Amino acid sequence: MITAHKQPLSPHLQIYRPQLTSMMSILHRATGVFLSLGTLVMAYWLIAAAKGPEAYQQAQSLLGSWVGLLLLFGWSFSLFYHLCNGIRHLFWDAGLGTDIKTAYTTGKLVWVVTFILTALTWLLAFSMTGGG
């Protein structure tokens, strides 16, 4: 009778399971890139405003379309995520909150605050414009 012994797998044979901290780090970098692209769109909007009413109206139409609003929503979400996670990183740089339990707690807090700030921003924006 042959018995199978459970031997550990080599690291390259194991399935890597992403952790909250690694995924948030990757997303922090991605939101930084996305915010940079948003800066170019903001420059386009400002240049259009300086060029005159026709160019400004064209920019407003583009940014007011469903695609433009979706991008603006993404940029606002990215801004708040990048801000909140950046503050978290500042605490890590000071040597605070680097243990696993605190890192996961603050990671979840970053998500909650990001969603709250994004929602409040869009609710405020739509209440000021009348919803459209």
C-alpha cells in the first residue's frame, strides 16, 4: 500500500492570493496616473474657456455627456482614494499603523471614507445644478 505524503509545493506552483495591502498599493499608483490624465482634461477645459464661448460650450458639452460625467466621477473617486490612501501612507512613513491588523483596518477605512466623500461631492454637485 502506497501512502501519499503531503509535501509543500514550491512557491512558483502555489496560487498567489492578492492581499488588501498589495491591491491598494497598486490602485494607489493607478489612481495617480488617472489623476494625471485628468489634469490634461482640466487644462483642455481651461484653454477652451480662454478661447471663447464656442470652444467653452463644446468642452462643456463633452464633459456634460454621459461619457464625460463617467470620467469626472472616476476622477473624483480617484482623487479621494488617492488622498485618503496617501494620508495612510504618511502614517506608515512615520512608523505608525504598520502591523497587519491596523493596516487592514485603515485600508477598510480608506475605502469607506473614499465612498462617502465621492457620494457627498456628487450629491452636492447635483443639488447645486438642479440634477442636470
